[in-house]
Amino acid sequence: MIGAGGEVSHEIGEQFENYCLGLLSETWKNVEISRRFEYSLGNKGNKIEAPDIRLRRGGETIVIAECKAKRMPLVTRFGED
């Protein structure tokens, strides 16, 4: 995947999200699992894209997950020190 961009990266990301959804659906049987969606913020109607996966139980959000198929560079994750 190194150097892959555009459509390839998007497709890999979608497939990884599907994998995560399937895994969570099999593991968390008693929760509502939903994929990302758009919602409006404020009275201007600005569209905001929600995180990739949301788990809810009894109407309360218990987990919000952002799926990433690419690895972050070590310096990004741990800093330069």
C-alpha cells in the first residue's frame, strides 16, 4: 500500500471499516452498531461527517471509533523525544 493513493487508499479504507464492523457485530451482540453518517451543526447547516463507527446501548453512545488502514509514522505517534 506504500505510495498507493486515491481510489486504492479509499477502497482499502472501506474494506477495513467493513472488517471492523463485522468483528464488532460478532463480538458486541447487545449493542447497536452504526457506520459514519453526516449531520448538520448549528443553524448554518454545515455538514459534519461523524466518526467511522458508533456503538450505542439503550440510546447512549458507549464507543466511537475511527478506523485507519494506514500506519502513522512513529514520530507522529510518539513524538521526537
